[in-house]
Amino acid sequence: MDLVLNQNQAHVPFFVSKTDNKDVHIDFDGGNLSNDAGGLILREIDQEIGLVEDIAANLTDSRDPAKIDHTLEAPLIQRISQIACGYEDADDSDTLRHDPIIKMPAGRAPETGLPLAGLPTFSRFENSVDKEADDKPERMLIDRFINSHAELPDVIVADADQTDDTVHGT
């Protein structure tokens, strides 16, 4: 049997044989795959505590409403998910904006939902945040941590420098 794959034809798995009275088909189209399901767990936690919503509420949105494709919350949860999944560079968003699992925490359907923000959107977004607003999420995290304890701990150690690039300090 000769197999000819024509790129102009619709993708159809082809029959190979039977095993245990079941047809076996081969399909080389892995579909839209992702290894970043941890972002879904992170989003579930955030839906319980509302941190991303609180951060977004403390940001000023000076964008022209007629030109907005993304709420403030969508790029925040996208960026947080990407960092949590090991993609610390914003330029990874150009590829990850189509990733089905990265899309879901931001409220987009994995296959049919619109793509998420790309690098140009992140550049504009990150450069639009002033210093005061930039410090608020850190303060919110500290306040939430402290308020989660019935009694304040004697010592709190916070290692906030997640970079592994020695150029950025020690």
C-alpha cells in the first residue's frame, strides 16, 4: 500500500490494521498540545482569593476603549501563568498567546477563543504602569499573607528575586 499525503486535503487518520477486533488508525496530527496545566491550578487558587482582580482594580487604564482587545485582568493572569510555568520573558507571549492551557486561565476557550496578548501589548502594558501602582501588588501580597495568620509570625522571609541571571544582582 502506498501512502500519499497531500497538504491540500483535509487531515484524515488512516487505517492500519485491527487489534483485538478494533480498528487501529494512525494520526500524525498531535493537535494543539500543552505541558503547562499548572496554570489552571493557579487560576483556580486566584479565583478563590481574587488577587488578580484586586491588582487590576488598583491599576489606571488610560487606553482608548475603542482599541482595547484585552481587559486588564487577562494580560495579568496570562503573564502570571507564563511566569509560573517557567516562561519569564514577555517575548514568550508571542507563541504562548495561542497555547490552549495558557488561554484558559485568562478566560479564553482553548481552541476557539481569541489569542491572548503578544509582546507589543505587554510592552505597552508594562510601560504604562507608574511606580506607585507597580508597588501595590507586592504590598497586597504581604498584607494577604499577614492577614492569613491568626497570630503574626516572629519572622517572615521573602525571597522575591526569582531571576537566575547573575547580571541582575545577587
